[in-house]
Amino acid sequence: MERAIEVYVKPMEQGHLDDIVKIYLSSFKGMRSEDVVKRWFECNMRAYPRMQYFVALSEGRVVGYILWIEKGGFREESVWELEQIAVDPGFRGLGVGRRLIEDSISYLRIYLERRQPRSKLKLILVSSGSSNEIARRLYEKVLGAREEAVLRDFYRGDEVIYIARYHTDRSTSDA
Ligand SMILES: CC(C)(COP(=O)(O)OP(=O)(O)OC[C@H]1O[C@@H](n2cnc3c(N)ncnc32)[C@H](O)[C@@H]1OP(=O)(O)O)[C@@H](O)C(=O)NCCC(=O)NCCS
């Protein structure tokens, strides 16, 4: 039987930093040093609201995070890149990644409405390594994103660009 867990997604706070650094180190190989990872996260946190982190909590414990970046200015037709998402290896396959994406998009939509009354989410761009089939399925299934380009020999091999295009009804699956 599949393990069911309660998950709550909320904007990241300073106190979550050490936990998300650990999740990064157990999920990615781009940066190996804890200090370097921490500096990168802190730098991104200072770029709020252009960069926005959200965390997933389960029983008070941080089990995943997501980082969004707004592209091309504070536009009414807003374009965001899903820069990074990671779930604690012990909590994968339980729907945490899906909840991180769906719930953080709801937060972004509220933020956009408060910022500019007519603003809406136009497009989401996301990329991942060409061999990352799990990420591909996540982006296709949860965002309705489609492959639009391949960047050759990018980080650690080819990087696939996926794009989800939204219409004005603001649903997350109408790409
Ligand atoms: C990618 C990642 C964030 C997914 O998080 P997760 O919590 O395990 O994902 P979910 O349980 O919400 O699954 C959502 C969808 O992703 C896909 N998926 C998740 N795990 C999968 C697996 N082991 N095999 C195939 N597809 C999988 C499925 O489409 C799934 O939907 P479904 O369960 O309805 O079939 C997680 O695997 C991770 O942290 N990976 C390492 C970091 C990474 O590669 N990040 C992406 C690039 S930035």
C-alpha cells in the first residue's frame, strides 16, 4: 500500500535554509560544498520577489523545496522559470513534488494579482537534464509542459527546455 503523508507548502523562511541545503546536496551534483550551496541559496533569497522559494513541510519537517524566477521584467503577462525543485530522497514518489509545483503556483498567482490587478501567468519555462525521465514526467503531467528545445552539452550533458503556456482561464493544465 502506498505511504500517505500530509504535506503543507508555504513560502520559505530563513529557518528552513539548513534543511534545503541538505536536500540540495542529496539531490544534485552541481555544487558539492555545503558553504557554496548555502551562499547560492542566500543570494537567491535576497532577490525576492523576483526569485521565490517555497518549502514542503510534513509533520513540521522540511521535505522539499522549489525555486521560481520571474523572467523578462515585472510584466502583466508574467513569465516564470521553475529553476529548481527537489524532494528529500526519503519522501519521493509520495506526491510532494506535485504539491510543491501546484501549491507554489497558487501562491505566485496571488502574488501577481496583488502586484498588478490585470496580471496573469502567461508561461512557465523549465529545463532538466535529458536523462532525467522523472523530472520530464513531472513537468509534463503536473504543468502540462511540452519539450521545445534542447541545449547541447550544458550542465552535465544535454538540457531539455520544456514550456507550459497558459490561457486566460488560469488553470494549470491548459497548456
Ligand atoms: C523530480 C522530483 C522533484 C519529483 O518529486 P516527487 O515528490 O518524487 O514527485 P511526485 O511523487 O509528486 O510525483 C509526481 C509525478 O512525477 C513523476 N514521477 C515521480 N517519481 C517517479 C518515478 N520514480 N518514476 C517515474 N515517474 C515519477 C510521475 O509522473 C508522478 O506522477 P504520478 O505519481 O501521478 O505518476 C524528485 O524526484 C527529486 O527531487 N529528484 C532529484 C532532483 C531533480 O532531479 N529535480 C528536477 C530537476 S531541477
